[in-house]
Amino acid sequence: MNQDFQDIKDEFDKHGPQAGEEVAQAMYESLSRRLTPYFFNQESINKRRLIIKLEEGEKEVGTRNKYDWLAAFNRHNAEGR
């Protein structure tokens, strides 16, 4: 997951704050889709730890708009992904 956030940060920096924000949000969406099965196989305490880790990675990237990881996991789970 650290590499995922490094890749997102690289793309964010490459495109600048305005366009980079859109690119980063799309990459967060992709990452949340990939992590959804893992998230729902965790115990409650580990789910919270995962969300905290994702939020920390998001801060390192520097995006202005907060990504709602829990809502994304629930959305993807409902979609059957």
C-alpha cells in the first residue's frame, strides 16, 4: 500500500494541484476497489486501523478533498466487487 500512495503522490505532483487532485481521487477510487475484499475480511479493529493508514497516506499525498474510504468500501461491496 505504501507503493500505491507513492505512485499517487508522484502523479499528483506531476499534474500539479488542480489536475493532480482529480488524478489522485481517481487513483484512490481504484485502490479502494482493490482493497474492498480485504477490508471486509478483517475484524472491526483492523478495519479501523486500515482506514487510519489510508487517511495517513492520503495526507502524505496532499490532496485537498478527503476521500471517504468507508463509503467507498461499502459502495464497492454492494456492487459485488
